[in-house]
Amino acid sequence: MSNAIDIEALSERQREAKEAGLDLSRLPRHVAIIMDGNGRWARSKKKPRIEGHRAGIQSVREIVRVCRELEIPYLTLYAFSSENWKRPRAEINSLMILLCNFLKREIEEMREREIRLQAIGRIHELSAPVQKALERTRLATAGGMKMQLSLALSYGGRQEIVDAVKKIALDVREQRIQPDDISQETFGGYLGTAGMPDPDLLIRTSGEMRVSNFLLWQIAYSEIWITSTLWPDFRKLHLFEALRDFQGRHRRFGGVDIDGAI
């Protein structure tokens, strides 16, 4: 049987991706994005910072849709870090209102597109209305088997590792596991991303050259792509560029090529 892709069976977005030079058979399983630059976008346009966050939602909407149509099964977005609690209370409150409104508006489309929502991070630190909105959306979309959208909220990679160590220590104390049972695989099961593949591709917008305490355990072998584009301006073509760059890399995971190259 031929493995050739039936062009007629492709969605419009898939055809656009092929025209952009993407190999649809070699897309990453998991894309993670550090969405940075909302504040700078707003400042460049002499607008309040909240307008940058509001504009950033349009980018979220488009990238989720594109990833779903490209059949990328996992997308994780860094939405609110544990360090973001240091921001002014008014900005935090506005961000949480935007999040709740986004979840409310997107439930039906997520259900139609078979996208399930998950949240990782210290969700208990969020306000009760936000927790309620997240849980309502999670339950309403739980049947979505085509793609998982994970929002990292009140999230910090170091804290996630510390919290995992505490859970393991408790399980050892309660004799549910033995110290010799602890491996990289079992440790991964104590993280918020348990059951998900590690990100193949980490994208960061705004040009900053750091990972900002995001998925520190999980990105050990992720390919990293950084763009100077600010998040509110990040769209389909930027994602295609990142995916095309990803496909041009040779992932060895610490090994060597057959010809012995390092």
C-alpha cells in the first residue's frame, strides 16, 4: 500500500503547511511555547499592558487551531508563571478575567475539534473562580482524543521538581514504593506532565534567550526555536517557520550518527 499523502484528503491548513515546505509525516508530537512579549507589544503601541494580553489571546486561538489541523497531539502553553505573581495586582486580576472568559468562549469549539484541556502548575494557588472555570472546561472537553491543550498556570519548573520529590518521599515513607524503584520514568510520573511525551519543540517568542523556569525536566532534549516576534504578532506562518526549522535538524539524543559524527 502506498504511503503517499492524499492531497485531496488534506485540510486547508495541511495544504498550506505542505506549500510552506513542511513534511506532514515528520511533525513534532509535542510543541511547547513560552508566550512572551505581550507587555512590549502594548508599550510599542502606547497601549495599557492588558491590551497586549488581550491581543495575545488571538495568537493562542490561531496556534491552537493550526496545531489541531496539523494533527499535532500535544500543545503546552506557558500562560502564567509562579514568578508572575510579583506583577501588580490589577494586572493579575485582569489576566485571570481574560483567562476565564477565554475558557468560557472556547469550550464549544474545543469540544467540536476534539481538544481536551489540561492545566499544570500549582493550580490551588489560583482564585476559586479560575479553578472552577478550569475544572468546568476540563470536564467538558475530557472526551477530546485528537489533541491535548495544556496551560501552565502558576507554574515553575523548579517548584514542580521539588513538589515531585516531596510526593516521592511521602510514597517511600508510606512504603508504596522503594528507593530502588525510582527511575527517570517513575520520577516523570510525579510531574504535572505525567502521561505526556516530552516536548519535541520548544518555541519562545520575543527574542529572549532563556527558558524562564519552564518544563526544566521535560525539555532535556527538546529542540529550541527562538523568534524576535512578539507573542501578539505570532501567527500561522511563524509556526510553520518553527516547524520547518525543526524538521531540518537531526535529533541524536546524545548519540552519534552512523558515520561517527558527534
